Amino acid sequence: MKRGLLFGLGSCLCVGVLSGLLQLFNDVPTAAIMMAISVPSSILVIREATRSPPNRSRMHGVIGWFAGFLIVGAVLLSIFGIVVVFSPWPS
């Protein structure tokens, strides 16, 4: 399941690279930050995924890929949720 999880995370980071390229036309500093984080991270994660042992079954690989792909969104949703809960009400 580790290999599927890492490939899913790498896929999500590759989508982040594509989003950074699309953002390059609108907001250059945001695109630069996205690219500076996503490109090296995706390379490292995909290299580690190719070195990890294969999954025991196809179902473990698919579930791991979905979990890895959605984990970045879940972390960001949690961070934004905490910020909203602990932010003061507008006056």
C-alpha cells in the first residue's frame, strides 16, 4: 500500500506543478512558490515510490493511490478549518 500511496501523492504534486504553470500567467509570486514546493517534492516522492516494493494486490494499490492523491486536500482542509474555527468573529 506504501507504493500506491506514494504514487498518489506524487500524482497530486504533479497536478500542483500544472496548477503552478497555469497560475504563472495571473500571479507570478504565487506560481513561483507553488513550483518551488511542488517540483522537488514530486520528484522525490516518485523516485521513492519506484524504489518501494510492489503492492500485494491491485486493490491495495488503488486504495493507496486514492488516499495519497486526496491526502494533500485533507491536510489543507484541516488547516483552513482550524483557522476558521479559531479566527475572531467580524465586528
